[in-house]
Amino acid sequence: MRVLRLILAGLVAVAAVAAVLFTAVVVVFTGLAAYVMQLFQRRPGPVQSGPPLAPNRQPAMRTDDAIDVVTTKVPDKPAKH
């Protein structure tokens, strides 16, 4: 009975190793196929995301509308009450 359990555990381990190796081979071949397809694929031209801007158009935000930030020094030790 002990030998049978040992043989079964070995078979399960071998099946797990084979499954992992098969998965690794599938991943490698899928990556290679994608790489080869990318090599032979035509490169698309640049894609415009919207209509071209007119040359005399003003930018959306003026530089004088920037927010001024003021910082205050905070003491390191908390105040005692």
C-alpha cells in the first residue's frame, strides 16, 4: 500500500511538471508567432487624435491664470494645551 501511494504521488508530480512545461512551450511559441507577425506587418501612419488646430488659435489656458501657492511652516513639536 505504501509503494502504491508513492507511485501515485510520483505520477501526479510528473503530470504537474509536464503540464507546466507544456504551458511554457505554448507561451513561448505564442510569443514567437506574435513577434514574427509584427515583423511582417505594415506600419500604420501617424494617427491624429482630433482636428488640426488653426495656426492663429490661442492656447486653452493663459499663463497669467496660474494659481499661486503659499506654504506655512508647521512646527515639528505639537503645541501644548
